[in-house]
Amino acid sequence: MQLITTKCLLKFTLLLSLVLIFKISDGQNSANKWRGPLANGIYDQPGLLEEWPENGPEILWVYEGLGNGFSSPVFANGKIYLSGELDTLGYIFILNEDGSLITKYAYGEEFTRSYPGSRSTPTVVDNMLYMHSAEGKIYCLNEADGKKIWEKDLFNDFDGENLRFGVTESLVVEDDLVYATPGGSKYSLVALNRFTGDVVWSVEANNGLSAYCTPLLFEFNNEKMLTTIMGDKIIGVNRQSGELRWTYDYRNQRGIHPNTPIYNNGGLYCFSGYGYGGVKLQIAPDNKSVEKKFWSDVAETKMGGAVLLNGIIYSSGDTNRGWYAVDWNTGEVLYQSKDLANGVVIAANDLLYKYTDRGELALVKPGVNSFEIISKTKVEHGTAQHWAHPVIYKGVLYVRHGNAIVAYKIS
């Protein structure tokens, strides 16, 4: 009897371990939100090519018909989700992983002025789709039929106001909450019940306007925090209570800060273009203040993001043309290169994937003293500006360019 019990216990333990491993692996490899599993632009996966074929990676498929837009793809439920604008209406497009269209759901009016098209990337949680239009409305749709579960107008419901280039923030969802930044005089930042849209808490940050920035969630000294960049400041908020813990003055001439900050070990790097620069902040142990550690004039990409690998920040500039490697601890420029135009960067397995505003797509190895371009190709499909952030999922590199998404085999 004891032997049987022991064997059963061993089998149960093994099964539980496998379930836990699956759960952890599934979470780390998910790509159902902006900038990847940890919102840091890093997509580590096994089996990725360390060098591409001479003419670039094989194109598995191309889907053209997304309309105007700059959003990235996200993945969930064995499907691909993107946003786009057609004839003034915004749509969430749902594709199979072979690139065939399953359906598209209209969610509301989209931006048709300066650089027409959807900006925000959809967020998928279970069977619910969350979308932020550039016109300031938040939508929660049923994934099965596209019906609206709820919607909120950030400008009318929360005294916010639209931005020159339209709201660009992608919605961050955690547990039962969805976070958004109306930028109103009373409602600078809000946490909404993700099932109903009701306000759970709100933050008044001295009339801080929103600034195109998608918030970042992180934990510091066992406190769950949210940080984002408003039009004239960086804020840190306890995301459970909504308490404003600290602010830091940060403003450029246009109040445009589209890059999600980078967090590491109590440090935050916040950066934006227009010749302004980036700042690294160190959070105080009691989480009531921040201290400037360094300022970087060069790692100041306008909207291309940055990645932190092995203690080094990799980013392009904006007014400073070129690519830069900046020491995380000191802000020292370790090296730079003008071999590629400015643009977006993501990373996987310690290699950089650069997508420039000229349509160059490059696999780059960051060395000790220089960037080594291993492989390079050109994104020929699609329309308008090369601004969307690429995504790596299941060994495939997905690049959105206007009305098209291209799937490259990189494994």
C-alpha cells in the first residue's frame, strides 16, 4: 500500500511539474501585448537563425489589406491580431497563422488627419479584445463575434483631450484591470475594471497631459508599480492603490514621448526624440522619490524603442543620426554607427533586429566595440512609413508596413 501511494505521489509530482513548466514557458513566450512578453522588446526563442540567406530571410506569406495603420501584430488563441483603418473606420483584423483572413471587426472612428491610420496595438486577454483608438476611445470587444462589451470616451468621460498626432498608447491589461492615460485635469491616469469599464482608481498628476506613451508595469521592493511619461513629467504609481508615489520633470518642445520606459533593478530609462534625450532614474528604497543617474543626448529615438542587453542600452537617435550603445550604469557611449538609418529595434538571443525608416531590415550583432551587420534585406511590401515595431513569434519575424504584414522565416 505504501509503495502504491509513493508511486502515485511521484506521478502527481511529475505531472504538476510539467504543468508548471508549461505554464511558465507559455507565459514567457506569449506575445499578446505591445513590445512582447515583458514589454521590453525582447523575444528570446530557441532555434533562430544566426545568419539570414543572402537575399534575406524567406518570406512565408504576405497579407495586404490592413488599410492605414502603424500597429504591431499580437498573438493569442492560435491567431494574429492587428488594427487598421479603412474609410475612416478602425478595425481589428484577425488572421490565421498562415496569413489568411478569418474576420475583421469594426470598433469605431479612427484617425484620418496627420498620418492617417490606427496607432495602437490590440491587447488580447482570454476571449476579450481591448483597443484604444487614436480618437481617444477605449473598446472592449467579444473575440467570438466582435460585439462591444463596453466602451469609454477618454475625452468626454475623463476630461482628456486629443493630441496633435492622435492617441498612440496601447492598452495594458493586468488581472481585472486595464490602464489608460486620459491626461485630464482630474483623470491623468485611470485603472478600469476590464470586464465593465468602471473606474477602480484614478490619478491626478497636476494636469499632466498624455504623451503617446504606453505604460510599463514593474515591481520594486515588493511594490507593484506602473510608470509612464506624461507631457511634462515621468510618474510612478502604485498600481494596486492608485497612489502617486513620485514624479520627475521631463519635457521636450513638443510633449511627445512615445517610448515605453525600460526598467532594470530599481533603475528606469526614459527617452524621447526631438533632440531632447533620455534620463536614467534610480528609485529610492522607500519608493517616494527618484534620483537622476545620467542623461544621454544620443539614445533619444523618437518612437523606435530601445532594448537593454547585458548592461547596454541599444537605440537609434532622432536628431542624432545613427545607432548607439550606451552603458546602463554610467551613460557612456561605448560605440556608434551610421551604417543604417534610424528606426526601430527589438532583440532575441542577444542579437538585434533593426527596422529602419528607410525600410531596411537588418540582423545585427552588438560586439564589444562595434555593431556587426550580419544580414540585411529591404521590406518591399506595404505602404507609407516604416514605423511599426516588428515581432518575433514561433520562429517567424513579423513586420507591419502600412496596409501589409510580412511573415519572414527566421528559424
